[in-house]
Amino acid sequence: MPRPRKCRRVCALPETVSFGPVGERPSGLEPLIMSVEEFETIRLIDHMGMDQAECAQRMSIARTTVQRIYNDARYKLAEFLVSGRPLTIGGGDFKLCEHRCAGCARGQCRCREDEGAPEE
């Protein structure tokens, strides 16, 4: 029996969850589904400039797990751009950050891993 999947910590849900080509949509193309944790790795690594180790610490998972999630997310982004398939963000195994820290705001979560206490 495989061990249960560990929930990944996510700062906030994305504001926009559906993307697609402008104009006529090619028929018969199944939409791509990107999980919320895949979106979070793209946001932390590509948008916020973190390395995989920092991203892993922020999401409370192993760096090798971040690498796998990040590779899956990049493949889906490439497929979306090259093939013009619709992309939807949703689902996954995650928990939202509780935003208990000073300076913790949408997209700028700075929670400490140890107890979630405010940063000094």
C-alpha cells in the first residue's frame, strides 16, 4: 500500500483559473488541468525567482518533489502554448497558508516553517 500524499502548502489560490486561445477554439482538444500546487511552483520559481530548495521549504515538501511538480507544470505550459489547448487550474493535494504572519499577504506569504509565528 503506498503511503498517503503529503499536502503542499500554497499561499493563495490563483485569481484566474481558465486560459485559452483567443478567437476560434480548435475542436476536439481536451483542456489541460494544472493543479494548484503546480501553479504554486511556477509562481514561486519563475515569478518570484526562488530556487527549488526555497520553493520546497515554502511549500513544506522535499526539493525532489518540487522538481517533479515543476517539471509537470512546465510541460503543461509548453503544451498550452504550442498546441493551443485550453488550460484550467484547479484540484490537487494542498492546504492554504493561514496568513498568521506579519507581512503575509496575497502572493507575498512569508510564514516561518517552524510555528507560523510573526517574523521579527
